[in-house]
Amino acid sequence: MSSSLPPFAPFPKASWRQHISPDEWEALSEAWIALSQAYLDLDDAAFKKEATDDSSLTTFVSTFAEEAAAAESDAKTTTIASSSPRLLKTIFRLASRILTASPPPRLLDARFLAGLCRIFPKNHTAPLLARLFSSSHAAAAVESSLLSLKKLLIPHLDAGSKGDLKLVERELTQLNPLLHASPDACMLLLAGSDFFDGLVTCFRVVNPPLRKAIITTVYLCLVGLTEVEPPKWSMISDQLYAIQVAAEAHRKGPLNANDSLGADLVTNTPILKTLLRKVESSTSAPSNIKNRITALESFKTGIIVRPKKKLVKRKLDKGKGREAPEDVHAEMHVHQMSRIAHVQDLFPDLGAGFIVKCLDEYHDDVEQVIANLIDETLPPHLATADRSEPLSHTQPDIKPHKDLAPRSTPPQLPTRRNVFDDDEFDRLAIDTSKLSFGKKNPDKTADDVLRDKSTAPNKAAILSALAALDPDDDERDDTYDAADVGGTVDAGSSGQDEAADANEELLFRAFQGHGGVFGRDAETRRSGARAKLRDETGMADEAIEGWALMLQRNPAQMKRLEAKYAWSGQQAQLERTSWRAATAAAAAAAAAAAGSGAEESSDPDGGRGRGRGGGGGGGGGGRGRGGGNVAGPTGEKETEAAKRNKEAHKGARANHNRRDARAKKMARGGFAG
């Protein structure tokens, strides 16, 4: 019978299928179904003879899986499952018998198996893949293909942005359906740390489609390790620890703390809840696995929505015409779209309509929907539903138009009026010769305006107004002086300003002494000089380095700090602290100083008084400018000098010196001050 069966032709490519009419496609589908059924009716020996590596049957099944998987991943192409569901079921029976009987090497390639898993659901492909991995001959071929693909991806993953990112994204996207259906493939990829470390390194590249593929791969591999019997808890614990270490290292780095693989994984996938549910239902799970899951909870952030389809803006209803049913477009809520996109990140082959049905079943709980899709525990009415069903917009009933009966005319709105109503412009009665557009004299220059003195103010009036001002009319006082004299309020800086000045001086001294302590490299940050500067100022490394950078960019600030903190030779004055009894000479000197207008002589022993009056007695003799008195004879040099100096410091000190001198005299006499 096999000799009379015609051979299969390769399945047509997408570019060819576009030129096939619906009637021709229906005829082709019926022919493929009939021929496939004829091959399925062969006995085992004849079927094995036909299912060789270079036979037309193997070529047809291989090309069908490749083209159907490509159509599933391309949103613009009509899927074969929706156009020919009967053909899809027949091809699955054909592929299952080939893989079960004597699978040729061509159909044991990882890419073919991944395409098969993309076309058909997990509950159909998972038993088939488990049977392949249990067979020694088939398992060796599949593992060899997976290891070759793994060796191909690792160098590009480790290279980061310098690798072939498009190849990595394409291969991971094609491989993910196989990881979803086969836990053995997950174990093979995660064996060793090189593949996972490459995924962590490549995730640092800001490429959203690539990141989505990497997150999906990591999630499916971790979930696949829990589906093995018994679950590989030790391997799961190692991978969770590696994710935690990578996330903590990323958080301490210069990049965004919430942009690591661990943060994206625990935020955009239900990995933690899925693992926790598996741990609670397993009796062989170790005790530390829950600690690993709890440690990753701290990296969870807000959900990052990656919409797959761009929403079309709804046409505004301007009320111009009767609304027809075909013009009604249902609005989609943004939260519903985010949930659909969240599920399609992990299951890109599912249609939006099927996802909406699942969300309605589980009360819009995305995590429950994803968990039940992974475990294939959907209710019967959803398990048998079309998974590629698109979202259908329900057309609401057309509401009747409002009553269009005539109504009374509403009153007119009030007219706005202003002060220019009924003027010459309003009545259009102004003479056009009085109108000017733009400048009145466009040819007049600035020199002409300066030479024109017709509008200049009168110089004589300005001089007379200045002459009327009396410069001696106002006497200086201490109303606006900020000096701290007795009874005045201290207007000093606050504690924060003093701390800032102290830090500024410390930083500037360090900058002058050793500018290398402000370096931005890791070795300088770990140096002892930098640690000492951090302890003294209480500032972080970034603030210290930023201060030095801004100082180098601002020469004026550099000059100001040099003038402010330059050493001018000043020395601290040390006052005598020993007690000395007041002498008669000191009392006489103080009395003379008070009577002669001395304002700053405060040495009880005379000494080198700095007062402007007759310097006190004592051992040293005064160095004042004379003993003039404002009440002395008129015309004398000393009297005139005393009159001039009387008001010298009155504005700054007022009468506080007289008050202080009286207090000193009363203290020496033993009276109460």
C-alpha cells in the first residue's frame, strides 16, 4: 500500500500562502488531511520505512511545524490553527506517531520540538517530550541539539551589548515553548552556572524585547525544575540565591536599583507565589527554600506593563448623522489591557479573547490565571476553548435618539461691554489722518532723540531740589547696626550655617593640601584620607566629589575661599586670668577716662591703654591722643579735636560705654550695680 501513496510536498511558505485563494486553501487542506490519514493507516513496519530522515513525510512535518510556529509568532499573519483546525489535529497525530515509532534525527532537533510546542498545547506535547527524554537514543539526540544551542548562546550572552542581540532574542523566543512543556530541557539548560550568568549579564542591556525573552526563559526554567519528579529543590535554591546576589550587586551599583533581573522577575511574574505553593504541597522541600523566597520579596516593585498592541483612538462622536451598529467601537479599559499584556508576556500564542475569558473566570487575578495555565488546570469550558480567539467587541444596543420636539428659544447671553464702547473707533468715525501704524517717526534715530531737548526735564529745577536737601538733617544712630552691643539682638548665623561653614573650611583645607583625596575612582574612595574626610564632614563620597568638581568649575568661588580662609598672621589674644586688687591709681585712671571721653580703656592697671582720651596712669603710661575735653576753652586744638571725636563711634556704641564705665566705678566702690 505504501508504494501507491503519493509523496508529500513541502508545506508552502508564508509568501506563497498569500497568493492562495480561500477555495484553493480549502482544497489543499482536504488533500493533506486525506494523505496524512492514509499514512497513518499504514502498519508499523511500513510507516517506519516511510518516516526516514530524508523522506517526503518527514520534510512535510518539519516544514509544517516551522511555518505554523512562525505564523503563531507573527501577529500580522493568519494562524493555521484558526484557518485549518482539522489539518492541525491530523498533523499532530502524524508527528506523534513518527516520534514514537522511530524518530529521525531531523525531527529530534530542538528547534523543531520548540515549534511543535508553540503550535500545540502543553497537555498534548508534554507526554510526547517526556517519552523522548526517557528513550536513550532519542534523549541523546535531543540533548545534543540543546547543548549545541546552549553553546551558541553563551558567548553572545556574556558579550552583552557587543554580542548578537537579535540572535539571542530570536533563539530564546523560539526555545521558550519547549521549556514550558519539558522540565528535562529546563534541567539541561540550568546545569552549570554559565548559561544563567550569561542571562544576568545580557539583561543589563536596555532592550525591552530581549529582556522580556530573558525573563520568560528564567521563569519557565525555574517552574520546570518544580515539575520534575522529584523536584530539584537544591538546584532551585542555588538559582534563587544567584538571583538574589545579582540583584543586590545591581542595587549597590550606579544603575537603577529596580532595573535588575531579580526585580523584574519577582515583579512581572508570579514566580514567588508559584514556588511557595509548590513548597507547601511538597514533603521533600528543604527548610531554607522559604528563606530564599522571602529574601526576594524585598526586590518587588510596581508592575511594569508592556502593551503588545497599540490602542486605536476612538473616533469622536460629533452628532453628525445617525449612529450605525457597525460604527460602534467598544472601549477597552486600560487596566484590562495591562492584564492581557501581562499574560501574553509569558504566553504570546494566546489570543486576547481567550485571556479575557480566563480573567473573568478568576475574577481578574492575573497570577491565578498564569498559574492555572502553567499547570493546565483550567476548567473544562476553558480547556476546550479556542486559545487563539481574538478579542471581540460586543456591540451595544443603539439607544433611541432624544426627543427633538421644538422648544422655546433661550434668552440671549449678555453682551460684554467696556469703556471704549461708542467711541470714535467703535463708530468708525475717526479721521484716518490721526491713525498711525507702527512707530510714529520710523526714520528717527537714537541720536535724534538725545538731541531733542523739548521733553528733557528742567536742569534748574533739579539743582534747586538738590540744594533744598540738608545733608545734616539726619543724625546717625545704631538702629540698623548689626554689631552686638549691650542690649542688642544677636543676628548671627544659625547652627546649620555654622556646620556648613565648618565643612566648607575642612573641604577647602583638604583640597589645598592634597587634591587627590577628591578623586572619583574606587581606590581613592577606599583610602584612609577619604574615610577621615567623610567622618569629619559627615558627607557621602558623591557629595565630596561633587563639591570638588563644582569648585574646579568656578574660579570665582576658588578666589573667594582663598581670601576667606587665607592665613593673615592673626594670633589669639590670651587674657590674664589672675585676680588683682584695684589700686587707687587704677580708680583715678578710670575716673579720668570717664571724664575725658575714653571709650575703650578697660585695663584696670593702666598699662597700654588704647583709649582716645587721657590714657590712664599705672605703670605703663597712656598712649591716648590727648586729654582734650569738649567743655574746654573754645578755639583750642584739643577742644576742637574732642568735639570732632565725640560722635566718632556714637552710632555703633551709643551710650553703652558710659553705662559700662559707671558700672565699673560702682563695682570698685562696693555699691550695688
